[in-house]
Amino acid sequence: MGTQSHAPVEQADANAGWSSRLAFILAAAGSAVGLGNVWKFPYITGENGGGAFVLVYLVCIAVIGLPILAAEIMLGRRGKANPVQVFVKLGEEEQISTNWQGIGWMGLLCSFFILSFYSVVAGWALVYLWHSISGQFSLQPSDATGLAERIGGLFDSLLANPGLLLAGHTLVMMATIFIVARGIRGGVEKAVRIMVPGLLLIIFGLVVYAAASTGEFGNAVSFMFNPDFSKLTWNAVLIALGHAFFTLSVGMCAMMAYGSFLDRSVNIGKAAFAIAGLDTLIALMAGLAIFPIVFAHQLTPGEGPGLVFVTLPIAFTEVPGGTFVSIFFFLFLAMAALTSSISMLEPLVEYMEYRCNWSRPRTAIVTGTIIWVLGIGCALAFNLWSGFTPFGKNLFDLFDWLTQSILLPMGGMLISIYAGWILSRKAIAREMEGGTAITFSVWIFLMRFIAPLAIALVLVNSLFPGLFS
Ligand code: PHE
């Protein structure tokens, strides 16, 4: 398959896939590192008491997220096709039911919903980048009476402003479509080669800044790494596990789509390890950049979703060089979101290209536009359409809940069952070669027993909230 203009994609062609192992790892890490790491992880850590939650999160990543990540990449590379065809082809080759293609369908559905609200939040990052550049996060004369009110007001007025929300959402979708339309090598790879190292550099700089200038670094470290198990609830454990999926981008076939372009010679276990490692490193560094600044200004870490859009900007306003720090921070957030949003569009484009026999640019524009329209609903959920609450939630919350609490865990569970129980060991072993016999057995054990059981608990908790609290 050529990456710029395509004939129908009967089969993803490795020759036109990633130009190197590093390119794949950067793209997959770019997918994993996103709003989940920088926006969500710090605030759920703050809300759930810090250290003990972080520890549980790390265990969930290692024991459940990482093995499923490897399984997704493995399935993608084994099938060398879009997420639906992977299961059709494997079914035919291995004489198992092709109904498992339902996993691919669920993944595609999930991509639609996730990207539609993700892009709205990514748009907030752009608006905040603009606020930073225009000096909103430097002290102003009016701040003498109410800094917190002014900064809090910025966020409230953003949510109340449909035009601004739609502008952010539209820019993010345009950038996402532009990159994906150019193909794996010409688009995705070029974007991540610049942005992912950029992300690492900026977050490293922010942590050094927080360590050097706030005097609260030690407190932040002990908040994040000193587990106080009395603060841990069952609900927090399940939140940690649910988040492990979201942050590693597993459960919706995004990693499968990226894996379908991966060369046979790459060791999947090692690659998955590198991806999950980078993702975890950046989440922890985001915490170490944010909490010292928050603590230094006697703000609370448990502020919820407003942590990076309200609490942190209040702190930026008061720290030396805050305007610069805020520019880098929101640039970081916007780039992290973009390297994730392209991976959400990719599986859909891969499928539609195959299905409709369209060129890649046309496919990217059509599918991206449909998601853009869906995203309008998510943006308006904060203002004009806030009264529209099917199932008791506005559209934004509904899509968020449906994907993160239901579809992603369900996708992860089915993928682990498929890899652990349905596919023959022989079929898998060929793809997973390169690892030791012990790691392979541990991996199969986790896929067969631990992952499905743990995920079942998350699902029950999502469907019957409060059961475990
Ligand atoms: N992993 C991304 C994040 O942490 C979100 C994502 C989910 C990306 C699913 C792709 C697929 O923000």
C-alpha cells in the first residue's frame, strides 16, 4: 500500500509501513501520551489521595495494560489489515469464527465517540495556549482583589462560549485530518518524529523548573510516591484500572491499526515495554511538574478536572516567569493531544479506505468531518445544549462515560480473551517470538485469567456505580 495515494487496502503493506522500529515506538508512544497523562492522571491522583493510587495504577499498567497492549500490536501485525479485517483474516486462516470482528467494529465505534470529545478538550489546550501567549497568566492590576476569580472566570467563560469551543475543536480536527491524510510515513511519522521528542524535552524542562523554583518538590514526591493505603478505596482501584486502558490507548484497536504497519522483525514485547514505559514516565513527570507548583501556592491537588485549566494557571500567574512556563505547558498539552488524536482517526481511515476504495486524503476528510460534526454536540453540551441529557448525562459526559467506562474495558476484555483463549498458541507464538518461554507463559496467564477478571470488575463498577465503595 502506498501511503500517499492508495489503491484499496486489502492488506496493510509492511513495505509502506513504519520506516523503522523507532518510528513505530514514537507513534505508539505519541498515541499513548495525551490528555490522559497530563490532564487526567494528575487530577485523579489528586482526587484519590496520591501515593497509594499511583502504586495501584503502576501495577494495573504492568499487569493488565502492558500485556493487552502487546496483544493488540500482535493482532494488528499478524492480520496486517484494518481492525475489522484482522479478525476476518485470522478467522479464515485459523479456522475460528469470524464473528470476533465485532471487536474491530466496537473499536471503530469507540474511535468515533472518543475523538469527538477528545478533540474538544484538546481545543481547550489551544485556547489556553493562546491565553498564555497573550499574557493572561501574568499578574494584572485587577488581581489584587481576585486572582482566583479571574482565572476561574476564564475557564467558565470558555465553557460558556460555543464559538470559542468550536474554534478549538475545529482546529484540532483540521490538524488531525491533515496529518492522517498524508499517510503513515508522510504524515503520522513526520508529525511524531518532531512532536514526541519535543514533548519529552518540554516536560523534562517543566519538572526541572518545578524542582528548582518552588521549594515544594519534596512534598510533591512524597504525595505521589508515599502510599497511604487508608486513603485507597475500591472505587479508586477501579478508576486506576480504567485509566490504564485509556492512557495506553488500548481497547479500541488504535494500537492494532498502528501494529498492522509494523515490520516482522520487531520484537513486540520489547516495543510494548518501551511504549508503556514512556507513557508512564510522562504521566509521572506531569505530576512532578504540576504538584510542586500547586503546593507552592497552597492550592489543593484534588480540584478535579479543573486542575490544569484553573488551579495550575492560578499558580502560573504567581510564579516567576509564569507566562513562559504556561506557554510551554499548554504547548505540551496541545501536542500530546494531537499525537493521540491522529491515532484515533487512523483505524477508521484504514477501514474506510479498504471499504470504500477511496484515496487516503478523501477518506481522512470524510471520516474526520463526520467526527467533527459529532464533536459539535460535545462542545455545545457545555452551553446551548446543556439541557439535552439522554441517560441523565450531557453529550460530552455521555460519550466520555460510554467509551472510557464501557467500550474500552469491553474491548480490552475481548482482546485478552481472543488472544488468551481463542487463538492457538502456535498462531501467537510466531508473532511473539524473541521473548523467553517464561515471559510468554506469564503473558498468556495474564491474558487468560487476570485481565478478563479484573476488567469484569471495572465493568460491573461502571454499570452499577457505588457497588464497591
Ligand atoms: N492514550 C491517550 C491519552 O492518554 C488517549 C487515547 C485513547 C488515544 C484511546 C488513542 C486511543 O490521552
